Amino acid sequence: MTTDLVLPVLRVRGLRKHFILHNVDGRRVDALHGIDLDVLPGEHLALAGSSGAGKSTLLRCIYRTYLPSEGEVHLRLTTGHEVDLATLSDAEMAGVRGSELGYVSQFLRAEPRRGPLDIVARAGVARGMDLSDARDAAAIALKRLNIDEALWDVYATVLSGGEKQRVNLAAGTISPPRLLLLDEPVSALDPSNREAALDLIADLTSHGVGVLAVFHDLEAMERLATRVVLMADGLISAQGPPTQILSTLTGVSR
């Protein structure tokens, strides 16, 4: 008997995205050419490929930073129902982001006059936690990611790039969503802090969170991914186990 445990948390079908460059004679740029993929609960699907292949555009279409030009993006909610993120209203999409869908990039986007503890706790509240529990969980996440307690109440604007990246990861993973999108979440981290971040991401999938991630770091993909999708020119060119796909890649740092 089929159960929710084996049903995809994400189903993408025929996803296309084009942009109109209004400042360049209205030129059309086709970024995605019909993407089909699934992500299962507890699966870490890594997107590989050169810059410009469409990896980050795909994440942004799923998160609805970009509105897809065509196609379907079905997210299975905690209730078991599916919603098509490509057709939700902005208000409905905001609700899904709060409870079911997370996104972490290499850049911290937060109100500048808030400290890390407040930023991360507010993310927990947005996912349905009460403020006290959210602050406790935020403290645990910040400690785990080696953010010095002396920095917890300083404005985010004074943090280093690596500190901002770790705060961003803490905010994206507090009260983990069903599906987490990661876009180069460890690119600015030194080895010890990178290790802490990778451990946190690995724990998420072990607890059933579906992860769709972009890394340019082959070692991170080898360590975390259960499956790798190789993209080129807005298309999926290959997919399979990490050892099979990553062995074909060159020019990507380990």
C-alpha cells in the first residue's frame, strides 16, 4: 500500500522560464526549457552544472521568487494535499513559505536593525512556533553553527559574510519545513564552520526533510546528496547516484 512516506514532497513537470530584457531591445532569454524532477521526503537532491546552467533559476521558480513561464510545481503539504506553487496567489504562496517551504541562499536578507537571535526566532514564529520556544530553538541553532553569543543581539549589518551565511542557514532550518531549497549555503564558510553547517543539513534529511540544493563544492555533494541532477543550458542532461554523476564533472572545486 502506497503511503505518504514514498510520495514525492515536490513534483516539477514541464517547468519553463524565460526573461524579457527590456533594456536590450526586448530580447527574450530562455533560462529553463522544460524541467521534470521529483524530490522525496528525506532525499537530498543536488543540482550540479556550470554557472548559467539554470540551477538557481530553478530554485527561485520553485520558491516563486520568479513566476514560472510554463509548467507545474506541486508541493505536498503536511496535510497530504498537493498545491501547485506556479498558480498560487501571492498571499497563498506566503502562507506556504511560512510553514512548508524554506529557502537559504548565500546572502542574508533581513531587517538590518535586528540581531541574529531575533532574526532566527522570527523565522521560527513564522513557521508556527510560539516566541519563547522559537527563541530557545534559535539559541540552539546559533550555538550549533558557532555564532558567538556576544553577537546574538548586534545588528546583522556588522556581521562578517560567513556569520551572515550561518545566521541565514539557522533561520532557514529552524522548525524545519517539509522542503528546503539551498543555494550555495556554505560558500563563504571556513572549514570548521562549513563542517558544522554540513552536519546540520545532513541531520535535516535524516529527519525526513526533502532538500533540493545547489553546491559548486563536489565534496559537499558527495557527502550530502542521495541523487545528483546535472543541468546544462536550462535542461537536465543527466541524473543518478553522486559517484556516477560527479565523476563526469571537471573544473568544480572540492
